[in-house]
Amino acid sequence: MLSNIFFYVQWIFIGFVSCVDMYLAIKLRDRLYELELNPVGRLLISWDSGDVALFMGLKCAGTCLVLGFLLLVRCKNKKLSHRIIFGVTVFQLLLLVYLLAG
């Protein structure tokens, strides 16, 4: 029971950090190309003539895919899903610290 709660708390946290990341990207859209460290993100911004819409749309779709994948893995193998979601949660926590520090 507790492991179920812990899984879903992490799942929500991953989505929350993605929302914070997207909010900041939209808020800083005028300078995002210079601030963005991800070369794929910079490429998507340049493909969209300096706008962040394409980048944000694909980032949102990627987050939905990851969250869906986590639920799918959970249905098939709960033990494996806990290992995977823990890794993703740690990555998102580091991203949140980086975003809030800058």
C-alpha cells in the first residue's frame, strides 16, 4: 500500500517539475534560446523562427509519453517500475534545483 502511494507521489512530482520547467521556459521565452543548454531545444526554437511553441509542445508530449510509459511499466512489473520512477524522480529533482537556483 505504501509503495503504491510512493509511486504516485513520485509520478505527480515528475509532472509538477515538468510544469515548472515549461512555465519558466514560457516566462523567459525572449531569452530562452540563449539560456537553453539542450542543443535539441535550441534547434527546435530555431526551426520555429525563435518562438518556443514547437519546443514547448514537444516537451509536453514527451512528458506525457514518459508518464504514460511509467504507468504501463507499473501494470507489467511493479518492482521494475519503482526502480525506473526513482531514477526519473532523482533527475527531475536535480532539474528543479537547477531551475530554481538560476
